[in-house]
Amino acid sequence: MDSYNELLEATIQHLEGLKSKGVRYVPVSPETLQALKQPVAKAPVPPAAPTAKPSFAKVNVAPAVTAPVSKPAFAPVEAVIAPVRPPTDPARMAKFVELNSRVASCIKCPNLASTRKTTVFGVGDIHARLMFVGEAPGAEEDEQGEPFVGKAGQLLNKIIQTMGLTRQKVYIANILKCRPDTPGQAAGNRKPTAPEMATCIPYLHEQIDLIQPAVLVALGGTAVEGLLGATVGITKLRGNWQTYRGIPLMPTYHPAYLLRNQSLSEKRKVWEDMLAVMTKLGMPISEKQLGYFLS
């Protein structure tokens, strides 16, 4: 059995083990599952030569450009770029599955572990060039086991689509993998504490190291504080490039802020941050995209 099939069989066995332990969610995109189903082409073997193991070749593909669709207020537009990514790496996927297993069984914060319904690991493409980082799961995320699925998540999806991308082509995670507990509250969320973020952030570091994104986006002041330790406030930091673990990082407002303050000027600020991200990634930007949210 070649190394590919060995890794695939080990991943399947690990998933079955997780299922037997009650783990309900693992970060596997439809594209990844489809890729894992595909047979690996073997390299041609010349006569009397030793068999060569198959390898994944890097292919540089120019991004396809299509005409953008003009729609208002972070409405989705037709995707104009498909980030170049290599075939799914079974070894990387196996590491992601193992990391998710450790997150799912984590009890380092007993108060969070005892009140959560599930851990919220992350979602998206494990080869993504763009990664969004939020602060912590809310009630809906805790229920579904996926980050940014409530109203703020729906707005984030629209922002991503307006950039010409999709949720499946980026990666989305939080600093905390558990919903912060809210003792005595029937509803609502609270800000993660500094010790909680410090305890949980090594898991995010492992995610970043595995994904190796070209650009990070920090969503909101708490995410910036957790990543950079900055306390100067998101209003002063947003729109100004920072560096995190050697990766360019763009601080911007959390989508929930835009739900509370829907002024055109605030939407434009976030959009200018996204235009800067697109430029950093080398993505095409249309004239209509340049003009969004200008009075």
C-alpha cells in the first residue's frame, strides 16, 4: 500500500474513532472530500527503472476574470477569482483531523467546557490564501459547531462574496473554540477574558501554521487584542497593516458592528480594508468594486 492510501486509511480510522467518542463536527469541506475520493495518478515507470512515487506538482494558473455584477450594500457578486491551491494534501488533512480531536476534548477552561454544547473549530479551505479570525462562538455557533453562522456571519458571507470569493475558498476561525459562558443569563454573549484567549490561542496557531494563509483579517477589537495584545482600540488600528506570525494582518471592524451602525461611511471603511486585502493578494478589482459605498 502506498503512502497516500496509508494516510487515507489512517484518516478514516481516526474519524471513526472520533465518532465513537461523540465528536460531531470535523473541518472537512466538500472540495476536500471530493479530492480525497479521486485516485492518485502514478508517474510513468520507464523500463528497468525503479518505481517513482507520485507527487503533487505545483501548477500556476492565472485567475479567471469575469465581469462583476453591481449590487448594493455588500450584496454578493459573481466570483472573479479562484485562488490557486494545490491538490488536497492527505497528511495536512490528517493533522487537521487530529487537531480538531484535541480541541473537541479540551477541558483546559473547565467553566467553558462544562457549558458548551460543542466546540467550534473552524470552516473553509485548508489551503486558503485568506483567513478571517473572529473572537469567540456565540449561541448559534455553539449550537451548530460552525463559526459565523448568525446574522454577523451572514454579513461576513456577503462581504466575502462582494470581494469575488466564497466562504468555501477562505478559512474562518475564532480565537476561542468554546462559547464564553454566561452565568445567570438566559441569552446573550460576553467578551472572552485575556486568560481564556491565552489558553486557547495555541490551537489557532496550529491552524494558521497548517493553512499558511497569505493574509489574515482580524474581525473586531477583541480579535485584535487576542492576536496582537493591542489595547489602543480598533478604531485606531483598523485599516493599518500589522504582522502576525510573519503574515500580513488587516484589522477591521467586526460584522456585528456594521449591523449596529449601518452608515455608508462605516461600510466604506470596512470595504476599503477589504480592497487593501484584495490588493495584497493580487486579486483583480473592478471599477464598480472601487466605487462601492461612496456617497
